Amino acid sequence: MQGVTKNGLPPGSVSGQSRSARFACTAKRSPMTEAGRVALVTGVAVAVGAVAAYVILRPSSRSFFRSLYESAVQLGIQGDGREQRVLDHILATTPPNNPAAVVAAIDEFAYNKSWMMNVGDVKGAIVDKAILDCNPKVLLELGTYCGYSATRFASLLKTAGAKLYTVDKSEYNAQIARRVLSHAGLLDTKVDSIVGILGTSIQALRERGVTTFDFVFLDHWKEAYLPDLKLLIEEGFLHKGTVVVADNVLWPGAPDYRKFMQDSKVFDTVEHETTVEYSDTADLVLVSTYKGKGEA
């Protein structure tokens, strides 16, 4: 069953004051290193080429554009120092053991200093509601980045012993995220960070006693959404009622995953129309509930 909501809010809801008003800031930008400037310029160049490709290529070739876009994100974001700068910002402006303050600090940084590929405040609220509605005890996140979503979502867990397992293939990202989560008072108590991809992390998850997940959040490489979902099903990690949430389904896009969910007989899916993190670009978040292998 498919459904749509605008910006993840019920019809007639008012979203409140503007994001720019909420996160007004006059702080100066941190100086960028020479290596950071080179990475940023390279990323911008790739992005400009990608825009040109989008304009001239046939629609059937736009998967190539998505790959270029993600390469630009990789070059322009990872390695230019913003991950370390956001960590420094968190440590300088927030008290220990305060997840809400950490989340707010990252949002402020992303709006006013350097854009970051977190789920963000707008889409984060959609995922928050999905978590609160299903009250999960065992959660999986694919795509840790700097620990924003892990901090945000783990702080919602009220069930005794509830834990979020977050997986990222970047050791650098994991190191930053662990420091963020430790500062927030969540590392090891409510969050376990694993370096790798899903395929190489299954044994580590089994060794930690994980048998099934109540909630799964997909926010890693978009081409991996559908293969990793199928792997979770094949390995028996989903049970009837497991909720799977996927970010960035429209932009940069996971069309094969969306088509699978639209046609699926084993998932009930709601599509939430929203915007890309910290921008006004249209995006989709899919919230899907697994009905079990035996459902028609």
C-alpha cells in the first residue's frame, strides 16, 4: 500500500519558523587547508561536469549522472576537513552527555558553515516518528558518516537494552562518529560502531548476538540499498513488522529500490515527499514495513 505526505507532516500542519531563522549564526568560517581547497575545487569541477551531463544525456543515461554526483560528494566532502571541524564545533559548543545539543550543533554547522550529508532536521523528524511508532529494541544503520543520525535516533530509544548498530565502510568516518557518540554519552551503551559494508559485517553482528532487526535505516551508497535489503532478507535479519527507512530515494536517487518497494508484496510502503538535507531540493524518504516472506 502506497501513501504520500508533504514534508513528512500531516495535512494542514505548520512546520514552524524558517530553518535559516532557527540556525542564524555569525561565526566565521574555519580556515580551509590547501588540501581541502584542492579537494573542494575538484569536487565542484566534477559537479559542474555532472550538471552538463544531466542536461545533454538521455534519461536512460542518468544513472551515470548519479555516479558523477556521488563522486563529487565524495571528493568535495570527505577529506576537506569538515568532519573534523564539525567534531571540533561539537566539543567546543555542547556539554557532555547531551544528545539533543549535539544534534542541534551539527544542524547549525551544516546550515551556516559547511553542508553535510546527514539526514538532517527535516527528514530526521520523519525517521524519528517511524522509530517512536515501532519502539524498536535492535536497530541497524547503514551509513554512519559523522554520527548525526546515530546520535539522533539512539537518543529516542527507551526500551531497556535497546541498541543501534551502525555500519560505515570508512574508518575515518567511524573515528569521527565514535568521538561524537562518546561525547553524547551513547557509544557502547546505546550505539555500537562497526567498520565495513553489510556483507563483511554480518559475522560481527552475529558475534554480538544479533539475530533480527526491528528497524533498519539505509543512508549509504544508493546503489547498495536494494542489494543490501535483499541480503538482510536472505540472512533472516528481518522479521514480520521490521520497519525499513531509506533516505535520499529521489536525490541523488535509488530508483531500483523505489521500484522494488512499489511493486513489493512483502512490504507496505509510505513515500514521504520532503527535501534534501539542509536545502530546498526535492527528495523522498520511504518508510516500509516488512510483512514476512509468507505474505501474499
